Amino acid sequence: MDQDEELFLAELDYFPMLLKAIDEQAYLKRKIDILIESICVLLYDNTFQSEEYTDEENEQRQRIAEEVRPELIKRKDKIIKAEGYIRDYVKEFVFPQIGIASNTRY
């Protein structure tokens, strides 16, 4: 479904391609917003350690978060412009990590 595009794209395998498309503004603004949200979801999904994962899996998730976070920080201006399209639960955990104060009440 269109409403879940960002969830399907939120994979490390797509990460370089997503960054390139965002930086080159290769698509319409709404599609770029979806790509931005998908990277935010990728960070969200890999941010916190969970007991449902093994120690190895949590370490891998932490490495992914450490790779994604600086790339989002570099693109804060674009993320701020796309804020209205990013789900509140994602903003609640991702924005503080990348130094963005959200105007949305969680």
C-alpha cells in the first residue's frame, strides 16, 4: 500500500540508494519525503536494544544506527521540511537523536 512505502524501504540494503535519491532530488517532493521517512524509520527500528533480539543482533542494530544517524544529521534541513509526513512515534525517538526539536506533540 502507498501508505506503507516507507516501511518497505527502511532496509540497510536500500540506504545508499535512498541517500543518493534524496541528495539529488531525483523524484517529486512527496516521494522524497517518503524516502526521508524511510531512513528515519531505519534509525527508529535499530535504535534501542531489545530482549527479543540476541546480543549479536542488538550489536548489529547498534552498528546500523551508528551508520544511519550521522547521515540524517547531515540532512536535518530536509528532514525538517518533511516533518509533516513523518509519523509521530518515529519523530519521538529519532528527532532527539539527530538534534531536531519537533513541533508536534507526541
